[in-house]
Amino acid sequence: MAVNVAAARSRARRHQPRRVGVDTPESATARFQMEAARVLDEPLLTAAEVGALLGDVPAKTILQYARDGRLPCLRIGKHVRFVRSDVDRALSAGGYRDRS
């Protein structure tokens, strides 16, 4: 009896349960679209604007905080932008720590 290996593999793949917790292209795309919709509802701030919110902190320092991971940011090409609610959340959670 000849066994069609390709057909058997195809059947096996169709009947495998979906792995939970593993990013599938569909779930990653859906998550990205939901995050983009949330971000687009709020204005994006520059480093200078965030510095003004924090009380005269230089834009260069804000960019360093973003590089260090202390402030969440979005990179759009070569530009770095901040979402106001993300900055507020990081400040309330203690993400921004002034070393002085």
C-alpha cells in the first residue's frame, strides 16, 4: 500500500491544535492595529513638549530617558514621539527618576 506522505502531513497540520501564547501573524497584526488606533486618538508629543510638561527638562535629557527605557516612546522613522497618556502612566509608576 502506497502512502502519500504530502497528504498525510497536510492532514496532520490541519488537525493540530493552535498553540496558545505564540504570536501568530493574525494576532500580532490585530494587536498592532489596536495599538495604532489608541495612539492615533491622542496627539503625539515631541521631546521638547514632554520636557516642558516635566518642568523645563531639556529635550536631550528626555531623549536619553527614552533611550534608557525610563520613558515610553514611539519611533516614527528617525523621529521620536511620546504619547501623553504613556508618559503620565510612566511618571505615576515611577518610570521617570531624576538622579539629582
